[in-house]
Amino acid sequence: MKKILLVATCTIVISFLKAQTDSTVGKKQKEFIASVTTLDGRTLKGSLSAVNDTQLILKANHTQLSVPAENLKSFTLKRKHSVRRGALIGFGIGAAAGIIIGLASGVRALAVGEFHSCALLQAGGMKCWGDNWDGELGTGVIGPEQTTPVDVPGLTSGVHAISARSFMTCAVTDAGAAKCWGYGIVGDGNPDGSSPTPVAVAGLSSGVVAITQGALHVCAQLVDGVRCWGRNDFGQLGDGSRETRLVPTDVVGLGGPVEAVSAGSQHTCALMATGALKCWGSNAAGQVGDGTAEGIPLPQTVVVPGDPIFFNGFE
């Protein structure tokens, strides 16, 4: 049992760190200072140089230090030269087995934002931890950081799915309603856009299956389609425009039921029930898959020859 918990925790830690070091188009790669404690009692400090599925690499005094994932116990991560965010304590990991405090069992799913994390429990509630200076933990207050998981008020039961990205968090209830909070366009029509407590997304009180978030936009998979809201500079909402939407708008031209939706930083893709894959939004790197590098504000079919499409676990 301890081995299983340790492997699961290592996977979460590595996934978290990889999320922090992901680069965004048009933005400088983030620089982080890490302090790592290993299971064999060492404490290592240095710049976070690289992260992959098996190890993280620190750079200190012109040398590189490799820490295998299975040897991680805990870590502290700081954004270099940051005044506002300070330290983020990763997961409040304790004990030799590396178990997240209070979450030794009963976790159904995990969602990771830029500086915060949330867990969906088997019992249907959710807990979040990490940075809270944008209200992304949903506790009703701005700051401080939480180094161990805390309940999200109003969502201690009845939660079906969760999503986190950047400084915002969303949840889908068992009734199919969407709620979001944190810094961004939460979808309630408020021009301010942000909220430290969960708010109901306009027009999505039922029928929501899942939520996915890009850098500054959000999309909800519904039983009868997809709706998106937020920034739309690159057409990532798929409604044929490039206008920011404060409330959800229908993605136009999908042409049938959707099995899964996933958002990149500034583009979005959907897996259709037919097995077809459609994408839209920013296309500077060809991520829409239509053979061009032009941004597309409407869904385009991606031609994938040969094998069936596997997308977010779906065939």
C-alpha cells in the first residue's frame, strides 16, 4: 500500500512541476527556485532546470542535480524575482510514504493550476491548496497560501468533475451545473470577471459533462454540444468571432455529439462521437491541424490518417 501511495504522489508532484514549467506562446519561460527534500534525507536547492516523467533537474553552482521521482518527499517552489507570490509549498507532503496531508485515500481526480491544486474526493467533495492570492482556492478570501488541502465552501459534496488552469478553478456538480472562481472570466457576466467564491456560470445550470480551461478561456462539454467563454483574441471560443465573451457562447459548426473537449493556451479541440477531431483558435504553430498557420475562429476537421484517435483517454 505504501508503495502504491508513493508512486501516486510522485506522479502528482512531477505532473505539478511540469505544469509550472510549461512555456506559453509569446511569454518568457518561467524561472523557479526549488528546495527539494528527498526520502533519503537530503535537502537540495537550485534553479529548476528541467522536469520529465522520471526526474526533476536542479541547477546550482554550474552543476546539475538530478532527483528521481521516486525519491521525492517534498518541495518548495518560488518564482524567481517574484515579490507578490512568494513561496508555494507543494502539497504539504509528510510522512515517509509521501502522502498529501489529509488525502491518504478517497481521491477520485486531481486538477492543477499554475500555483494551486485541487482534488475531487470519492465522497463528492473537493479540496484545494496552494496559492490563493487570486481567490483560486474558493474560500471566499484573497490569500494567504494554504500548504495543506482545505474545503471549498459550498462544494463539500455533490461534485462530479473539476478543472484548474492558471489562476482559476471550475467544478461541475452532480446536477450538471458549472461553477467557477478565481482570477479570470468566471462566466457569470460580471465585467470584473473574478471571484474568490464559486459562482454559477450563466446558462449552465444543467447539462454540463466536463470543463476544460485554456490560458484565458474556458469551455464546457455539454450533453448537446460545447459552450465557451473568456478571451477570444484568436477565435479560441469557436463562435466565429474574436470578441471576448463574459458568458458562455455556443461553438458553431461541430455538426454532432461530442465525446471530449480539451483546451490549449489559445486553441481548443473536440473529439466527436464519430471519431472525428475538430480544432479551432490560435494556429501559429499549426496546432489546429488544418495544414495552415492561420488562426481559425470556427471548428476545422483535423485529418489524422491511419490509426484511431486517442484523445484524453478516449478512443
